[in-house]
Amino acid sequence: MKIIRNMVSNNRFLLVILFVGIANFLSAQVQADDILGKWITEGGKAIVQMFKTSDGKYAGKIVWLKEPYDENGKPKTDIHNPNPDLRQRPILNLVFLGGFEFSKNEWINGIIYDAESGNTYKAKISMTDKNTLNLRGYVGSPVFGRTTVWKRKMEK
């Protein structure tokens, strides 16, 4: 009788563990719009607003800069852009991420423009949790790239 009680007790325990595991797995699933909102870049130099474009893709623009002015006290501009016509555009409100499509818990097929170098890279985004974003910029394959981690800006 004691063996039967132990078996029933162990099965209940296993069912509870299984239920908790399934609940955690389901809650960890990322939804396409989870990326929306404001994000603090690694190092805190900028805040980026992620938004959905009219074609259903995802993009990001700089909405705050820790140092918004150049050495002359003027708003920073895109001075390293390879296109001379774009070198006077302001960095603040610059859309520098674009074309991201949600697929299988990540955002793929995107691009990132690096205003500090004037280079554009392929990019993809994943989230470790609802408040942590991993942005990977790369050339060719994601294997040849660099990941930066952003934290969600909590609204007060």
C-alpha cells in the first residue's frame, strides 16, 4: 500500500512539474509586437523607439541622445554618411533600423545603419525576455557579426 501511495504521490509531483514547465515555455514565447517600445542602447548613449511600419515590418529610430550636440553646440548630424546629400540630416529621430520581419521568435532580414562609421549591415533581433533585446549586425552571415544588448526603457 505504501508503494502505491508513493507512486501516486510521485505522479502528482511529475504532473505539477510538467504543468509548470509547459506554463513557463508558453509564457516565454515571443510575440511579434513585443519589440515595440523604447529601448536603452548598450552603454546608455541613446534611446531607440521600435515601431511597426505601414508594410507590417519593424524599424527603429533614435529618440534621445546622451550627447545630442557636437563640439560646436549644434545638433549632431550624419557626418559619416557615404552619401554627401545625407550628411546634414540630424541623428536625433534618425531611422537607422529597418526591414525587420518576425519569424520563429526573432526579427530577421533587417538592416542597421551605423552613423558612427557610415556603414550599413544586415541585422537580426532576438529577445531573451520581455525587457532584453539582442541586436546582431553582420556582414554576409550572422556568424560574422557583433551583438549588442539593449534594455527596455520602463515608462513611469
